[in-house]
Amino acid sequence: MITGTSNRGLLFLNVSWWLIVSAVHAYVLSELLFSAHEILIDTLITSGLLGGISFLIVNNMRYYLPQREKYWYILFIGICVSGMSSLLSKFLFNVFLGDDEHYIELTQHTAGIRFGVGFLLASCIAMISLLWYNQEEQKEMNARRTEAEQLAKEAELYKLRQQLQPHFLFNSLNSISALTAVQPEKARHMINQLSEFLRGTLKKDEKQWNTLKEEMQYLELYLEIEKVRFGYRLQTDIICEEAAINLKLPSLLLQPVVENAIKFGLYDTTGEVMIKVHAFKKDNSLIVSVKNPFDPETSQPLKGTGFGLPSIQRRLFLLFARQDLLTTEKRDNNFITTILIPQAI
């Protein structure tokens, strides 16, 4: 059912239409030299009946719209309305103009023309109503579809964000468990750092965007925890240009990217590995690159339930509707992940 301003607009159009029809009807009768009394009565009866019945057509279309395969409904409505109008007008003419036999005879001779004109006018208003309400119904469907898609997108974004903490917590607790027996002091230190990290992320749980400065603070906490796991083997070089420090990016976006770099940079080697993070501003966008050593002969995808770059790419697509915001390349035995975050103008 269509309601609100749409229906009022169509009713206004209907009233305007029939005022014009009434004026034309009265003008034609005046050109045929009928009296003012006859013109007034004929116009009120003919146009009033068609206008009133057309008002019913408009309201009927408000509650029932025929499907495309049922456009015969318009023809049926036009015939019925014209027939009812002709019968009622004949009766009313006899009531109000019964003493004028010449005029009554004239209305009988022009009954076919009146029926045809009434059919065309009623069919036109029915078609206009059908097109109007179909358009409004399509607008409402599009609005509902857009709202549903937005809700689905927000739900998926929330799910992607919530995947991060259990995944990171799982890895950290495994490391703490391994350290408890052999290096209990490091295990306690790691627990304190993990607690601080999770406390910060819980405070920001409802926050979808962070500044680069805030994101780097979380990243540094994460790297401190990882350095307890890997010791001297994990070295980091983080460069944030001053122009980029207050730019916005989705919260907790960088941590899984750096985790991916650690995963493929350290897991296949026993030596020291340098993970480089470089953030800078370019053309009203924040660009963050993460570089880790990469040996194509030994580095193979590891099985598991990692958060992964595809999930980060999906999250960026949901936020920006672009597939080119996360790119990877292999250059000089380095694996480079680059993220581009457009900034609002």
C-alpha cells in the first residue's frame, strides 16, 4: 500500500485534471449556445460524476496494483466507469433538466460520444494512477533494498572486526602456554602486555575509525607481544610521516597485515627478520606499506584459520566499494603489502 505525500500528490494531480476537463466541457457547451443554466448543470453532472469515480480509481490503485500481465484491468475499469457515469448522468439529467425536452433529446443523441470521452478520460486517469503508484512502489522497494544491503554490510563488517580478537587471542595464549614452563617471567610479561592490548581494543570496540596515531599505538602493543614470542629474531622499522599522523583508517586494520608479514617472514627461518612499516599521505589518501622478507623457495602458505589478507580486502571493499585498495607484490625477495585509504574531502 502506498501512503503519505505520494498519494496526496496524485490526488492533487487528479483534481487539477478534472478542473481542466470541466472547463473544457463548459467551453464546448457555451460554443453550442446553450444557456448558462444548462451548461452549469451538465458540467456539474458529467464532470462531477467522472471526477468522483476517478477519485475512487485513484484510491483503488492505492491498495491494488495490477501486474503487467493484467493491464486488461485498465480497460475493464474504463468501461465500467464510463458505463456507470453514463447511466447516472442520464438519470440526473432527467431529474434536473427533465422540463427541457430538447436538451434531454440532445443528451440521448450524444450518449455515445459522452461514453467514449468518459472512457478515454477514465482510462487515462487509471493509467496515470497505475504508473504513478508503480513508480512509488519501486522507489520504496529500492529504499528497502538499500537499507537491507546497508544492514547486511554493517553486520558483515562487525563480523570481520570481531574475528580479529579471538584469532589474536588464540595465538597469544598458545605462546603464553609455551613460555610458562620454560620462561615464566616472559610469560607474565606477555600476559600484562596482552591485557593492556585487549583493554584498549575493548574501549574502542564500537569505534569503526581510528587516526593513524591511535592505530600505531595498538600496533606497537601487538609487536611488543610478538617480540616476547620471537625474541631477537623479530625486528621492526616503523616510519609514520608527520602529514599522515592524523589521517583516518578503519580500526585494527594494520595488525592482521603485520601479523601476515610476521607469519611469512619468520616462520620459515631461524635468523633475524626485519618487518618494515611505512605510512604516508599521497593525493588525499593514506598509504601504508608493510614489507617482510620473502623466500619463494621456502615460503609456502600455511594451513590454519588465520584472519588473512582476503578478509582485510573484503572489509575495505565493504567500506569503500573498491577492489584496488589492497595490493601485494614480490620484489627483491621481499613481500610488500600496500593499503590505500581514501580520506573524506
